[in-house]
Amino acid sequence: MPHTPTRETRQRVLVLGYSGLLAGIAGFINSVALLVLTFPVGNLTALSTKLGMDSANPLLYESCMIALIVGGFLAGAAGAGAVLAPVQTHTSARHAAVLLAEAALLVAAVGIEIPGFKALLAAAACGLQNAMTSNSPGMAIRTTHFTGTITDLGLILGRSRRHGMDKWKAAVLTTTVVLFVGGGATGALIGGRFGHNALLLPAAACLAVAVASLLYSRRRSTHLARAISAPEPAHRSLADRAPAG
């Protein structure tokens, strides 16, 4: 099939840009959360360790905040899993719905004044996003935390001499890490000036990505429907080609 490589390349560019942009959004959210709440909302490894430490030396406020963040992230991931269970694509109307929900949660986090609920909503937004990209067909992509990502990169490098370099996977993993760091730097600059109101920026970005995802999905569905309904070229039968008489 002559156009398969082109379609595959286009799909890879879409995945690379999509995952990289969402990683940048997650880095921004996490950075603002650290500035405003002094807690990350997208990385649960350190928070889980801290929760264990607090169980030995109880700190009620800190423990409650961590529990709300973990619970919010879990709820967001579960919600994304429920919405995306029927689909096996990178973009669809369901993906757009998840991104719209993420944007709504971030706007709600800006509007609420109680720190615990603010952390809960921001963590739920990150859980939605990370579950959505982790559900990507062919490759689970993390956009809110990178212990697994760095591990995968290390494995790719370590195996490259014997098995060759998986350049595509390495490119995706590297892009998400770099753009997450870039998003964190941007969040520190803007969050330092505007506080929690800075979360409106990633909310707007999620809205834009949701609209783009929906338009792309509809265009793809339209092309597929046309391809299915297109009549096959007519071929004359042997009887038609036979001379009369």
C-alpha cells in the first residue's frame, strides 16, 4: 500500500505533538500547584512516601492534603478510564470530552478558595490527563510524572547495542520529559506573578486541544465513511467484451 508510510508518519507526528503538549500542560499545572499549595498534584510517588512518614509522625493538615491529592488523581484516572474504555484511537470525541473535563476542573480549582479542594480538583485534572495518554494504543505515555519514562529511556539506551535503538519511542519519551520541564519553568514564571489564576492558561490549552481533537476525529470519520461508500470501479465482464453474434 503506497500511502501507508505517509499515514503512519502523520500518525506519529500527531502522537508526538499531542503527548508533548499535554506534558507541557502537566508541568505547568504541577509548578503552579507547588507555588500555591506547596504540594505537587501530578507526582504521587513522593507524596505517598510523605504520607507514610506522616503516619509515624502525624501532621494532620499535610496528611489531609496528600490524601485529597491522591484521591483526586485516582478519581480522575478512573473517570478517564470509564470514558475511554470503548475506544482504541489516539483522538476521538471521547478524548475531547476528557480534555474538556480537565479544563473544567482547572477552572473550578481557580474559583475555589479552600486549599484542600483546590488540590483535589487540580489532582483530578492531572489524573484524567495521565490516564488518557496512558490509554494510547501501542504505547503507554505518561505526561504527569517521569520515573517510568526515565526508566524506559534507560532501558532503550542499555539495550540499543544488542537490539538497536527504538528511535520513535525514544523521541516520544524525550519530548515529554523536555516539554514537562519547559512547562514547569513557564508555570513558575507565570504562577509567581498570577498565583492560582495561572491555571486558567492550561485550562484554555486543554480546551484548544479538545476542539482540535474533535475536529480531527470528525474529519477522519468523514474520510472513512466516504471511502466505505465509494463505489468500486466497474469492470466489464467477458460476455460484455465478446463480439456480438
